[in-house]
Amino acid sequence: MRDFIARPEHGIVWISGASSGIGRALALKLAGEGYKVAVTARSHEKLVELQTEASGLSGSIVVLDGDVTDAEDMEHIMASIEYEHGTLAMAILNAGVYLPVHAEDLNRADFEKSFAVNLSGVVNCLLPAIRHMKEKEQGQIAIVSSVTGYGGLPTGAAYGATKAALINMTESLKFDLDKMGIRIQLVSPGFVDTPATRKNAFPMPALVSVEEAARQIAAGLKSQVFEITFPKRFTTMLKLGRLLPYSAYFALVNRATGWRERPPLAGHHPATPHPAE
């Protein structure tokens, strides 16, 4: 039996972290394909702008403000979808922050914020979504991780740790969700040109636009694949890199990023708050 693939007639799509970056582009892409899309983020103004931009599309966008780090907020959003907008056919859990971490100036807040948004924020959305889909005995969930979860990269001690956890969590949940009629997919983008990645202090090969990322994800959601990853040649190389002995892996990453030649971070580097997209 083929896995469930959500179509516009099946119900609403919920996207967290939709005020900018991949989430915003994907909301427009799916609305353009006729889906009714509920968008969540903390920035009401940006969500309203998104809704206005989608007004001429064949689908529609519904604004549901909320903070993914607040479990009660996510319960309220799920209740609003269920009682005001209809069946939740698909949840795309995308909200995330990237806070660069430098060992010369470790900051507890960077780790706590990253874990709260990128990991706990997904769980806070996942629980009510699965509960709803379990009752319907069908549904589709996509969890947005990153290829930074494949292995350690410079400045990624907090962000990469959360993305690695999401990869493991998604793989583990698949065994049970398959038996419940709920399809789960893992989204592992390479480098995407967003406000978050522009903070990277090293070259980003195979950089793609948010529009291309949205196109790739939308196509993957309609396929039977478990992992949606792109650009394929680059992400495959990163996966294969993890098969190397650690001595070779660290040497390869240092050479590719030029990190060993970079001077140590000097002075205090205070954490900058970054709202979830």
C-alpha cells in the first residue's frame, strides 16, 4: 500500500516558522498549488503580509499567530485548525533559529534558545498534530532538519545538535507512524540563502534560493521518498563524508571551510536574539 500523500481536497496544511525563509516560500508555493495553508510564527505583521501576497493564488493562507516554544500556544493553534478550518492533512514543522557558536566565547543562552525553538518547538507542534491525525487515521508530517545534522561543522555546536536530534527523532517515529496511517518525512536542505545562513563565516557551496528550496520540498512532499534532500550531489557528499575516519573528516571540513586558518575569536561576542522564522 502506498503512503498517504496530502492533496488540497484532504484538508489544511500547517507550516510553522512561516514568516520568512523556507517556510514563507513554501507557504506561497503550496497556496499557489491550491492548498489552504495555516501559517504560524511570532511576527503577526509578516504573516499578514504573506497572506496578502497570496490573495491572488488558487489556494489561501490563514494566519495563526503563535510561539512554538509555548506548548499551550501550539495546542490552541491545533484546536483552531480543527474546529474553525477543518481537517489537518499535513504539518510542516519548519521553525528554527541559527545561533553561531564559538568555543572561544560559549554562551549558555545560545544553546538554550536553539534547543527550545529547533527541538522542543517541533515536539510542541508534533504532539497535537499526531493526536489529530491519529483520530482521522491518516495524515502527513514533514520535519525540517538540515544537512548540518549529518556531522559537526564550524559554529554549529548548538544548531547542528538540534538538527541531528531531529533526524534521529524522525527516523524513530516512522516505525510507529507507518502503522497508524500517518506518513512522516525528513527534510534535509543543504545551504539555502536565508537571513540565517548569511551569518555563516565560511563558504557555502551549492547555495540555493528559498524559491528553489520550496520547489524541491513541494515536489518531495508529493513523492514516496522518506528524506527530501537537495541539492543531491552536495548532500550526498556530506553523507559519504561521515563514513570517513574522524581524522580524515576533520581534515576535509577544515580544508573546505578554511577554518583552521581563521584566527581565534577575539573579545566578547554577546548572543544576538533571533526570532523563529
